[in-house]
Amino acid sequence: MVFKNLSYKTQRKVIIVAFSLIPVVLLFTFAYLPVFNMFKYSFTDWNGYSKSYDYVGLENYKTIFTDSKYFTVFKVSLYYFAGSFVQMALALYFATILSFNVRFKNFFKGVLFFPYLLNGVAIGFIFLFFFRPDGTLDTLMQSIGLGAYTQGWLLNPKIINISLAGASLWRYMGFNFIIFLGAISSIGKDVYEAAEIDGANRWHQFRHIILPSIKSIVQLNLILAISGAISAFDIPYIMTGGSNGSNTFVIQTVTTAFKYNKLGLASAMAVVLLFIVIIVTLLQRLLIKEEK
Amino acid sequence: MYRLKYTAASIVKYASLLLGAFAALIPIAVVLFASFKTNKEYGETSPLTPPDNWLNFANYSKAFINGKMLLGFGNTVIIVVISIIGATLIGSMIAYVLNRFKFRGNKLLMGAFLLATLIPSVTTQVATFRIINFFHLVDTRFAPILLYLGTDIIAVYIFIQFLDSISESLDESAMLDGASYFTIYWRIILPLLAPAIVTVIIVKGVNIYNDFYTPFLYMPSEDLQVLSTALFKFKGPYGSQWEVICAGIMITILPILIVFLALQKYIYNGFAQGSVK
């Protein structure tokens, strides 16, 4: 082969260019160009298919922040946000108890994690079935004497977002759980032994050994949960299509762009979302840096 | 006294674990029950009642054939395999260059790849769709494949991290033997990246297998349906036949269950490593 007869200096140049070309082209075409275009579209009234469009300045942004139709959907993310705190707490609890000696450990670990591996559509359908009138949840509640409290879980606008956030919790808890479990099991056994000699009980061990050593991972997961809550899409879209007051910001963006053909407005919404997610992520990086 | 307290704690511990396991399993178990019931049986029995006949596969064949699930499997496999091979090659190449050669623009390029992990792709779809459309790739398998290669940078990230732990003295001794840089990449770096490649296969495999949004948006034709979009189509025509939908759900769960049982250890490790950004 000719390549290996070249000097290392020439080889170096060839390989840097050859190995970077495709990845860089892909990165710029599909990750950065869309962001750039999105900014541009957000100042126009483009419908997405006609040849020409006009610049409208900040009109689209004004619509988002003044028209309640667009603004109220942010409230829906609060349900997912609250749900993610419950999700973290449960994940942390199960990860802690499963990091000690427990019978059938692998069974519990597998069962708690498995939902995360399932298809979003499958999960959407599973919970449509679960929340149906006279479905699984209603039957379960009747069998333990709570029949009087059954609800139109997906019909009542006051409850629907709690139901959906619950389905979302069921889906993602296993992910946080497995990350926390991994972090906890990397703590050396001798640390616990030393603590036990000093008379520390399980709560002390959790409070003073486990929690401090996985603090940054918990923080990271919390931040991921915030961006996840703001960009919730799969579960509500598949289950309700955004009806009965379950519309999220991303569903709203997608329907604005592809159903109502207001690409300019949808781009402005996407820009707002992108800014929120980036600010949240940068905040997290700063927090973690400060600690180090 | 100590013993009593210990037993009480133990009861709470196991009770909570059983409750957690119950909550995780019951939504799936009732779907499994319903998938074996006849339409009449489904209407008459409670969702918590197991089916009369565990070998009633009528709903499964209906879901599998009418829902064209085999086609969905085929398309999913094609897209998953090509995307993973592509992501592994492209990701390891760029990671090798960025990690091993110090050249002008290296830092900038590295920053560009890392910054891209911050962009949630769901937010940019509005504009990405126009670009895919510009290349006339809407409604082809290339659309999702290119997007999985170009926008999900996690592979590059995992490889760069892992390369830090592979000593450069290996490269140097190979150079003394006259190996070219390409040979070093292909014969030394790539094989040593094996554990990182397993992580990439698992994290990307699960993400692509479960992705609904990309195929839904970019491949509307029926011929190109993947598993998730095939299942989504059950919603209209089978709206009143939940036992058939349930069979469809179980068909999509089964492959992932088998993979999970076979590769548990790697899957746990893969997610633990792939997530620590």
C-alpha cells in the first residue's frame, strides 16, 4: 500500500483530514445548520413550503409570550417536573436498599430497570390500557376498597397531567435507578465497615457516606430531568395527542409547524425551548465545576 | 430489642421492594393477560383475570400479519445495524484524530462536538426537516440513519473518554515497527476500544429501537414503517379491539426482553458509563 510509504508527517495530514471530513460534515449539516436556520426562520412568517417569505422581526416571539394559547403549555411541564422529583427519590431509595444485601437482588434490579428499555409507543398503549374506565387501575382500586375514588384518569383535565406524568415516571425511574446503583456500588466496602465499627446505622451511612459521594450524579440527573420535563413529548403525544389540557410545549411546536404550517412561529418556539435547555445545562456545569 | 428493630426494618425493605416490583410489572402483566383473551372473554372478564387459554395465539397472528410487524422488524433491524456500524466507525475515527493528534483547530473541533450534545434534537426538528427535504431524503431509510449519525454525538463522547485510558506508548511502539497511522487505528485502537463499542451499541441500539419521533416524522410510507410506527398505527383500526393491540404490544416487548435477559450485565454497565457526561 502506498499510504504506509509516506512520511509520518504527510500521513498525519492525510489522516486528520480523511478521518475528520465525514464526521464534521455530518455534524455541521444535521446538528448546527438546523440551529442556524431555525434562528433565521424564527424572524419570518414562512409557512414551510412557499418559495418566498417576509421578515417580521420579533413578531413571533411576541406571540409566544403574549398569546396565552402558547404560554400556558409551559404550566404542563410543571407536572412532569414535579413527577421527576418523585422519580429521583424512588430511584435513590431503591438504589440504596439494593446496594446492600438483599435476597433476589438481581430479580428486583431487573424488574425495576426493565420498563426503561421499552418502546415509547408500547408504553403509551400500556398506559392507555391501564387508565381506561374500568381498566386496570380502576379494578385495582375497587379490589382494595377505593372504588369511590376512581376517576376519568385521561378524561378529566384536572387529573390528566398527573396520570401522564405518572406514566412518564414509570418509564424513566429505572434509568436513574441504575445510574445511582452504579455510583453507589463504586463506594469501597471498607468505608461502610469502618462506619459500622463506629456504630453508624443505615440512615447514618446513607446520610454521611452514600449521599455525599453520589451528590454530583444526583444533581446531573436532576438537571436532565428538568430538560426532560420541558421537552416532554412521546408519552402525551402517543396517549392523548395533547387533548384535554395535556398539550406540552413540544407537541404545540410540532403541530404549529406541521399541522398549521406556521414554520416561522414554530421555529421561534423551538428557539425559546433551546435557550431554556441550554441555560439549565450550563447552570449544572457551573454548579459541578464549583464543587470540584 | 435490636433483633426486633432489625426484623421490622427488614419487613419494610422487602415490602417496598415487592410493591415496586408489582408497580413495574402489573401494567405489563395485564397486557399479557389481555393478549390471550378472545374478544368475548375480554369484554366479560376483569383486566386482572388471567386468560382461560394461555395458548390462544389468534390475536398475535392477527397483530403480526395485519399490522405487518415483520416488515417493521426488518426496517428496524436495517436502520439499527447500519446506524450502529456507522456511528462506531465515524465516532472512533474522529475520536482517534482528536485524541492522538494535536493540530490547529483541534480544541475548536472538540468543542464543536461537545457543544452539540447540548442541543436537544427534538427542538430543532422543525428546521432539520427542511434540510432532509432539501436532499430529497424524506421517506427514505437514509433520513433516520443520517440523523442518528449526525445528531447523536454520544458515541464520539464515549470514545474520546475511553481513548484517554489507552496508553500512547502502544502507538509509539507500533510506529517503531513501521506501522502506518491507519494500521495503528485499525489494528490497535479499534480492537482496544471494544468495551466502549459495546457501550455504544447498547446505548444507541436502545435509543434507536425505541425512537418513535424520527421514523414517524421522516418515513410516513407504510413500506418503511419500523416497529414503533407499526404499533402506533394500531390505534385507529383496532381502537375497540384491545386484545389485538395488547398482542401487538407484547410482540414489540418480546425481542427487547430476550436481549435484556441475555445481556443484562453489559446493559447495566453500558448505561452507567454512557450517561456520565
